[in-house]
Amino acid sequence: MGTSWSAFAQGEKLMFDLRDLMKPHRIVLMLIFAAIVVWCAYTLRWDWIPTYAPLAIEGLWRTIWILIVTTVLGFFLAIPLGLAQAIGPWYLAAPAKVFCTIIRGTPLLLQIWLLYYGLGSLFPQIPWIRSSELWPYLRQAWPYAVLALTLSYAGYEGEVMRGAFSGVNKGQLEAANAFGMPRLTMFRRIWLPQAIRNVLPTLGGETILQLKATPLVATITVVEIYSVSSRVRADTFIVYEPLLLLAVFYMMIAGVITLLFRRFEQQVPGRATGK
Amino acid sequence: MEPLLELLGLAKSAELLSLSPPGWGGNLLRGLVNSLQIAFGAFGFGLVIGLFGAYGKLYGGVVIRDLLAIYTTVIRAVPELVLILILYYVGTDLVNKIAQAFGYGRVEISGVFAGIWVLGIVQGAYSTEVLRGAIQAIPQGQIEAARAFGMPSLMLMRRVTIPAMMSFAVPGLANLWLIATKDTALLAIVGFSELTLETRQAAASTRAYFTFFLAAGALYMMVTLFSGAAFNRIEKWARRGQPSLRGKN
């Protein structure tokens, strides 16, 4: 997926370059799209927006919050998973490999439902969990959503990081060793940063995939932006308008993620495209 | 006591998963067949779209190229779940409008066809990119040579472009096939009785959530592992005649 996503970023760069945008056929296309947008604004029903705006903003916030929390946590899980597969002994490498294969081999929806319905039906039967401090949280849906999405991101990223860790130039590590750098410092200051830099485009693509996975948590009653649109549809029987608006929201978030990762990529010394 | 309980627990699971009616195994297998049917159809439909899309992106005019760029960008930025809902409603509306125009009543659309239509359009965007990359990776001289011999463009596609790009496209297509099998699970939300929905229904009516979800996970894993092996063979076949980088064979 990584290569196709970096191709995507390049294509987008071409598309949004202002000089390229001012070609005659593109101006005509833009006028047609503007006309379609105006037509949508006038003929479709948008009167439900004021009623649902507060809920939608809350939902949007929760989508972004879930996305950020699960990518960060998932990434921290992915580092040991990648390391274990790249240099770990077999008793660490094998479980990490099995975990990544299972996560990548089964649908995320099934994983979410397994955790929510499975654990959710198991926990109430265990007395000490019910009396524990965590019980008020475990009764809600979002911990299961966060757990499932975190594990999923970790599974996919573990595979990416395996390649990233083994792709770092060996001479760099040997040089650090020769200077007597402690192993942890070497990992923190040389190995990890270079590994991350090598896979930044892939990570950007995977983060967008993670964004596209977030609406699945609506099926276990977490209220985020997708479930708000479902609610509008159920309440008012308006089908297309909320879905179209929803698609626009997701495209905007995906655009922001692309821009963010492009900023990160430009900070990589030696490969900066700004100069 | 402990192992005995575990044995009893497993016995209960086996009973729940048995193929004959008191067990739900038959339902799961029927769901799996539906899932695979939809995945096959969507993958094939996506390949057809992808082939045309790749040709359009590489050799089409400026307008076609821009429209295809919009298609692939939008499809890949919007969650599959949202696309499935939009395409599902658009598809049923369109079919019903056409049916009414010809004087028929409301038409019931089969879940398999709707799933293939919806997932196929999503797959098409990804396979456009995969096939475009693969076609670009073919040494330009091969296509030029075929043109120089006066090969008609359809024959050129059949005899030169497609065989030559296969080895570049197979890894990406394998990835897409796996995505297709897993995306069929999303159709559960629109109410198609594929594997994930059958599993949920079975789990909800027996309260044995772990048993059924783990069983379904195992079925999906089997599909994944089997397809991995199959695609390895296909890749070997597509690479036949090419020198191996490892030196041997």
C-alpha cells in the first residue's frame, strides 16, 4: 500500500499546484464542479443542519480524538512488535509475527465486535472486575473501540516497522557502537529516528487508513461523526445530504493528515524539497 | 476440575458450531460462501475498472485524466463504510428509476449484486493505481516494438502489455484481494447476510460471542493464508522466465 499512497501524495501535489490549476480544461472542470456544488446547496435539503450541528461537532471531535489516541498508542505498540520481528530471538519474533498476521488477516469489524460483545459479555460474570475501579469505564463502549483500533494500527504498523528497522544502514549503528554509545541511547537517537524517516510516507498512508477505520466503532454505539449522520438519516429520512457532508468531512481530515505528513517529510534533512 | 470444565466448554462450542440445524456452522459456511462470492465479483469488477482507469490515466486526454484523478483521490480518502452507503442508495435509486421508466414496479436487488457493485467501484480506484504503476514499469521498448510491427492496440494489450505487467501487478493485486475479502465484512452494516453478519446473529441468539467470533476469525484467516499461498504461485508463474535476484533457479 505504501507505494500507491506516496504516488497519491505526488498526484495530489500536482493537482493542487496553482500553475497547473490554471489550465483551460481545468478551469472548465472547476466551473462544472462549482455549478454542481451550487445546485446541491440550493436543491437539496440542508434545514436539518442547525438542529444537529452541536451533535455533529461533538462527533467530529470524538472522531479526531479517537484517531489521534489510537495512532499514537498503536505506534508505541508497533515499535516493540517491529523490533521483535527484525532482531528479536525466535520466542519474541514468532508471537509478534502471529499477532501481526492475525490482525492483518481478519476484518477489523470482526475484531471490534469480538472485543466489545465477547469481553463485554465476559466481564460482568467476573465479580472482582465488577467491584473494581475500572468497571464504570468497562461498561462503556469507547474503551473497547480504542483498544480494537489501537491493536489494529499496531498490527499493520508492526509489519511496517519491521522493514524500517532492518532497513537502517548498518554502518550508522556500528559507528554509534564504536563511539561507546549505550544501546538505549543508540536506539533512541539513531536507530529509531532513521527507521521512522524511512517509512514516513507509508505511515501517512496508514494513518489515513486508520481514519477510514474509525466509523466502524459507530457499530458499537460510540457516538462519532459517522453515527451522527446515521442518526440524521434515521430521524429525518434524508439520505444523501448527511452522507455527502460526511464524505466532505472525511476528505478534509484526510487532506490535513496528508499535509501534516508532508511537513514531517520536509523536516527530514538531506531530502528537503523546500530549498 | 479445571480441565474437565474446559473440555465441557469445548464440547458446547463444538455443538454450537456443528453443521446441522441445532448448531450454527451451516449458517457460518453459507455466510462465508456469500462473502467469497462478493469478494470475487468485486475484485473482478474492480480489475475491469482498474484496467480502463489505468489506460485512461496513462493514455487518455487531459479531461479523462483529471476525472480519474478525482475518482481515485476521493475513493481513497473517504471511508469504505460511507462509500458503501452512498453507492448502495444511489444504486438502488437508479435501478428503481430505470425500472419505473420501463413500467415495472419496485425492484428488489439481490445482496450479492449490490455488494459486488459497491465494493467493485471502491476496488476499482485502488486497482487503477496498481495497474497504472505496473504498466509504467514495463520497459517502454517492448510496447514500441509491438507498435512498430503494426499490432492493433487490443492485441497489443492482450499479448504484450498484460503479460509483461503481470509480474509487477501481482503483489499489489494480492493486497487488493485481501482487502476485498475483508471489506465484505462492512456489508454486514447494510444488512447483507455475509460471514460477519451471520456470525453476529448466531452469537446474539446463543450468547456465545467468543465461540462464534473466534470461529469466524479462523475462517477469515484460512481464506487469507490460502490466498497468500495461491498468490505466491501466481507470482511465480507471472515471473517465469525472469532472472531471479537470488542467483539460483
